[in-house]
Amino acid sequence: MNSPNVPDASLELSGEQMQQLVDAAMKRIGDFLDTLAEQPAWNDDDAVEAARSLNEPLPEAGKSIQPVLERLFNDVLKTGVNAAGPNYLAYVPGGGVPHAAVADLIASSVNRYIGIWSGAPGLAQLEATVLRWFADIIGYPPSANGFFTSGGSLSIWSAIVTARSCKLPQNFLRGTLYTSVQAHHSIAKAARFAGFPEENVRAIPVDSSFRVRSDLLRLQIEEDRRDGWQPFALVGNAGTTNTGAVDNLDELANIAEEENLWLHHDASYGGFFMLTERGRAVLHGIDRADSVTLDPHKSLFMPYGIGCLLARDGEQLKRAHQLRGEYMAAASTNSEFTDFCDISPELTRNCRALRVWLPIQLHGIAPFRRNLDEKLDLARYAAGELRDLNGELNDDLEVVADPQLTVVAFRLVRAGLSQDELNQLNSDLRDRINSARKVLLTPTFLHGLYVIRICVLCFRTHRETIDTCLQEIRRAVREV
Amino acid sequence: MNSPNVPDASLELSGEQMQQLVDAAMKRIGDFLDTLAEQPAWNDDDAVEAARSLNEPLPEAGKSIQPVLERLFNDVLKTGVNAAGPNYLAYVPGGGVPHAAVADLIASSVNRYIGIWSGAPGLAQLEATVLRWFADIIGYPPSANGFFTSGGSLSIWSAIVTARSCKLPQNFLRGTLYTSVQAHHSIAKAARFAGFPEENVRAIPVDSSFRVRSDLLRLQIEEDRRDGWQPFALVGNAGTTNTGAVDNLDELANIAEEENLWLHHDASYGGFFMLTERGRAVLHGIDRADSVTLDPHKSLFMPYGIGCLLARDGEQLKRAHQLRGEYMAAASTNSEFTDFCDISPELTRNCRALRVWLPIQLHGIAPFRRNLDEKLDLARYAAGELRDLNGELNDDLEVVADPQLTVVAFRLVRAGLSQDELNQLNSDLRDRINSARKVLLTPTFLHGLYVIRICVLCFRTHRETIDTCLQEIRRAVREV
């Protein structure tokens, strides 16, 4: 035999070399964290040119650390929205606690996979422990189980796959799924991926608080059964993206029981408000669902890249997901523990729970709860101040719905304008609010009306940011 | 209005506080990296007790850094397989270059989402750039596009969803998908999730080199058409998990063209061998596929948590995946750039490409290529040495297939034993090989025969590890 080639450049780092790389990165990260409040909420200057400059062929040779990090922090990261910062009040922000980034550093360094319990008994149990905490927060019994996903979309998809396998025959194409017109589009997308024709997703109208109309829901189910459809799943909204609306979860549980539907709640945004007294009141009955989607990267303030699916009966996840290959013959199982590959769509994946476990170990859950309470207060404060602005501005800022969680949706109404003109006015208003880059708000459409949203959820957002936001709204209303 | 509650414990870290946390973690990580070669390949001592000790209620209050990290590195991480180390020759190992962990630290700290280009134009383009590198490696034209997933399983699922939407009517339940009996089980699992009945996945027999029999494949397609099935997709194996077998990709491309099938290649393990001359010879024709799954956490040595789907025509990904919500009204699009949410199943997710981009920027691609060449050499070296052992041991170690990539599958054959007895013998042999914990090998079944696999892929695995492995095999054969 010839002796094997030996690479003349190792890809290894010694502990000391890695420390140097981390130190160089931490200089940049430290500056980033310490200046977050002063950074612009968004920046699109030269975004196209900056992006184009990153388009380059695969390099054969390497570069040294400093210029690479400089390019990353100066050119790559300078454009876009500042989703980590306090002034990002767009979509559904969480901020991303820095401890979680350190957890990712550890998890990726030790590089264990947790799809099979015996591969990493400690880390797999650590995931199971965090899942059990979440189940306790929701109020699920000991039979519950679940798994971590990359986010809400894939959690909802696995919920629909599970519902399909538990409730429908092999030919499931007449199966219908019910949710509200206010539901996140990932539900329709997940149903498509699971094989359902688009028309099988029934979007039921909502009441004036943007909660699903249970009377119309019952009628639609009845009509569908009459027409030979097979109603199989109901997806409740525990915090819509548009307005933070929470459906009447107890009423949905009653309907699901009566109609033998799989009940899933999309609590991506709202779920962790179960940590607060007000949240538990609004979300009452959430524990009666067959499954729940949670997004720690929203209301648990984690960085992007972690969602979760919980099922009240873990065995149902297994029925939908279990399938093994022959190369897994030696993976011993232990009925006391979960092999996540048996209850979820992934096999080899990284540990996702460490980034939740580490901050909770270091802080306990108390400050998470207090942060959520603060956000509930801030949203109510913002809604009240917006109403108070009307007298001062002699204009009509309409709060479209009182915040059930932490979204305030509002619009400017001026007499004599058509709907199109009002929409344009509010689009201009939003541009004006954002123009100073002190805050970033995103819009949505409600019954065809353009409205502007303030979503208060980032753990870094406190009273001063809301006051800045109100100040920017005041200025912008005067300008349009 | 009452003034909002202010949390009495912040979840924020200043740059300095984060540096302290990182320093404490890096002490442990540095030790871990510097002792990898001496650490046991696996450890299941007290695994059950260690796991149970992590089962605890949600803590209300926090703990200080040192005991938490001590518990993590001592109790959580001490059990399981050492998938980062050179001696882990099980399944399909990559190792996980440490630079990627630093990239994860950065990505999670700055917390940008890249599902919408305008949210992070630089980072989104950085993903597009890395995807273009991968497309170039495969040989895809400029029309190609793709996205990063958490791993191979979800990449294959999206490929099947795309194939379904491009090739089948809304009622797709008669659609049949073809692959070999050696295919990874994630293909059958993905087909199930996409809504196909289990029997619609046709597992075609293989030849003596474990490559799909194209004659039998053609016959099965013909028979299925006659019986009213709708053949729609063919999944080729570009490196099976069992033996590293690579189907005749050119022949599969011919069949897919003739039969109008979507051609997907599962190149999770084998794809990046396209960086080497020998790999390009074995994988010839891979660029003729409609889509390809790559797993940078395998043959590009990245930590777990990154897979990839490439499609020759990016528009087909869009047709299958595009769907938006009203709250995305303000997300401006730019036809020059990709909004990943339009071509993939996820909306909000973390940046996955930075962990590939950073090590390639720092090293160039050259050492990756040389590492792959070395692994090809090492597998051939191991196969030759195993054969040479027979004379020395006066026993019959059978190399079940010459390595096409970097898996050596072997078994011990002794005259007069039944198949069951031989399987038991080889199971005992594997236990003996692993017993000293100097290496970890996993088994598989080939045509009902228990065989032992050596998978040489971790970037940390060099000649001395293979010699240790051969030494352990020598010892174990003598013992059984």
C-alpha cells in the first residue's frame, strides 16, 4: 500500500488558537452589544452594492483573521434590520439573549448529536428536561412529549403531519383543516407540504377582536361534512402575528372534542405568556389542545433558530414519525428516555436546548416572567398614549384592537379619504415613522385596511424605547 | 396610565460580561479540543444516572457561571459518543471544525434572520454566495438555486415536495418514487411526510457493489405504468450510509430523461468529494440531476446542524414553496436576490452559511480538498490492511465491498457457522473492537448479513487512528 496523503494544512485549531479567534470575534461582538441602543433600527444604505461585493468565487487559499472579521462586521452586517436591538418593534421580535450565543459556541464545539439518546445521554436528557419545563408551563400532563425545531413553520408542519396520521385514512385528500383568516401563513404552507390541496384549508372569519368566530366555524364544519369532506384538524391562534389576538381556546377545545378534530394551537408568539398571570387568563384552555407550537426565539427571547412542538400524548408523535434504517442497528434504546429521531422528522441534528437551558440556569425563569409582564404593560401603555395623542395632534389615530398580548395595531384616519387613499396615507406615515431609523415598525392589512403594528417583545425594549416610538409617531403624523 | 413594571433582573450582558462567560466556556472548550485524541471514543458509564440527574423542575432563581459550566462539561457531556474526535468512525462523521462554532457565536449574537433578503442583505447574500460555491462544486448552471436546512432529512423532504409539485397532479396518491434498497431511510420518511403511502416508495435491488440495478429499475417503472401508477421521481444515492456506494449517476440521468422523472441525488455523504479528482470520476453525471442534497456537516467537516438542497432550476423551488402573509407587505423584494422564504419551507431562521463561509475564508477550500483526498486514501489503506490481516490471523476477514468513497464494510467469516451464528459472531466482534473505547465502529445489515463499518470522514482522523483501529480489530478477532 502507498502511504496516505497527509493534508499540508490542518483544519484543526488548538485550544489556544481557538481562543485567539474567539477573542478577535468577541472584540466585535462586545462593541455590538454595548452600542445596541444607539445603533440605527435599520439601514439599507448601499445594501445592493454591499451584497454584490460578497459575490465571489470559491477561494482556493485562506486569509488572516482580522480582515475577514472586519469584512464580516463592516460589510456583511452593516445593512439590514437590527433585529437584536431594542428599537426593532417589527414582526415578532425576541432580541436574542447573549448567553444563548455562548451555548451555541459550546454545542457546536463539542459537536454531539441528540437524535438518538445513547449518542449523547446527557445532552438528549437536557433537551427532554427543557421540553418538560415547557410542558409544565403549558400545563401538559406527564404523557406529553415534544421536540425542538428550527422555528415555528416546521413545528406546525409536524403537527399537521401528526394530525393527518392520527385522524385520516391513507387517502387523506378530502381532509379539511380549520383556522382563522388571521392565522399565520405557515399553516397553509405546512398543509401544502403535507400534501393537502390549498382549498382544504378553511380560513374562518373573525370577530371584532380578530378571534375566530366559533359560530361560523361550527357551520363550516357542518357544511363540509354534508358535502363529503373529512374535517380532521383545527388550528387555534394563541397570539396572531397581525394583532396578537388569542382565539377562545376553551371554546375551540369544546368544538374539537365534539367534532373529533386534532386541536393544535399556534402559540409561536403567545405561548410563553403562560408564565404570567395575565397570559394564563388570556390563554386559558391551551392545555386541552392535542399539540402546541412554541417559539423560544420569540417570547422566550432566544436568538433565531429554535422552535418547538409539544404533544399532549407523545405516543402520537411516534406513530407519525418513527422509521429507522439498518445502519441504526446498534443504537440501543431505553424506554425511560426519548430517541428524538423516533418522534420527529430529523435524524442527525445539533443540540438546540442548550441555548435555552444555559440562560435559564444562570438567571432562573423569574426575569423571563418579569420581562413578559413588562412587555404586557408597555403595550397597554403604548395603546393608551396613542389614544391620548389624538387630542394633542387634533388628528384621529385609531387603535384597531386593544392589545390582548403585546401588539398594538393602529392607523391614522382622516375624513373624506377613500380606503385606497387611507392606505396610502398610512403607508406614508409608516415610512415617516421609520425614516429617522430610531425605530422600525412593520405594517399589515386587516380586512383590506393598511395598519401599522408595534410589537413589544424584545427583552431589550423598555419604557424609553416606547417613548421614542411615540415621539416618532407624533412627528410623523404632523408631517403627513 | 400606570408606569410599566421594570424587570428587577436584566437578561442583558454587557460586552464585558459576555467576555467573562465566553472565557469561562473557552477554558473548557480549549481543554476539550486539546485532548480530543486521548478521550475515549465513547462512554456509557452511569449514563442512565447522569441523565436522570438532569431531570429537575424549572428553576425560579439562577446559579453562578462556574458550577453551571462544571455540571455541563462534567455531567452532561461526559457520556455518549465522542462525535468530534478522530476515533469516531461510526455512521458518517464530519468532526466539526472549531471555526464554525465561532461563526455560530457571532451569528447568534448579532441575531439576524435571512429568510427575507431585505432583512439582512449582507448575510442573505453570504448564504447565496456559499450556495453558489456549492452549485459550482456540483457543476450546476447559473439557473441553480438552493437553501440551507438543518440536515439531510429535511433537504430530501423539500426535494420530494418540489418533485411532487412539479410532476404530479393535485391528487398525487398514485405517484411512485424510485430508489435503491440501500437508500437512507430518510427518503421513505420524507415521502411519508409529503403524503405518499408507504408502498409508493419502490426500493430497487442493487448489484454486487450495492449500486441500484438499472435494468430492474426500468422494469419496475414499466410495470408500474402498466398498473396505472404515476412514476414521478427517482432518488439516486451518491454515497450510501451502509457502504458508501454511488449509483451510476449518468445512467440514472438517462432513465430520468426517458421516463420524465424528477431526478434527485442524495449526496449527503458523497457530494463534497466532487472537490477531488477521484470523487468527480465516481460521481460523474451528478450535475444532470434536478436537485441534490448536500450535508456540509458530513463531507465538509462542519458541526451538526447544516444540510443543503440545490436545484438545477431555482424557479422550481419557488413554485413549490412560495406563499406569503399580509404582515410581510413591507418586505421589499429585489429580483437580483433571493428571499429564501420563497423557495424553502422556513420563514424566520438563523443564518446557517456563516459557519461554512468563515472556515473557508480563513483556510480557502484547498485543505478541505486535501482532507477528502486523504480520507479516500485512508479507506483504501484500511481495506488493504484488513485483507492482509487474514494471513497473519489465519482467519477470514471479508471486505464486503471495496470502498467507492470512504466506507470500509467488513465481516468475519468462519466455516460451518449458520447466518445467525455469523451475525452473532460479528456482533460480538464489533463489541470487542469497541470495548477498549479507542475507536467506535457501527454495524449495518447487508442482505441480512451483519457487517461492521469503518467510515473515515472526520477531518481529525489520520493514519494513526486507522492503525489504532486495525490494531483493535486484530486484537478483537483473536479474542472472539
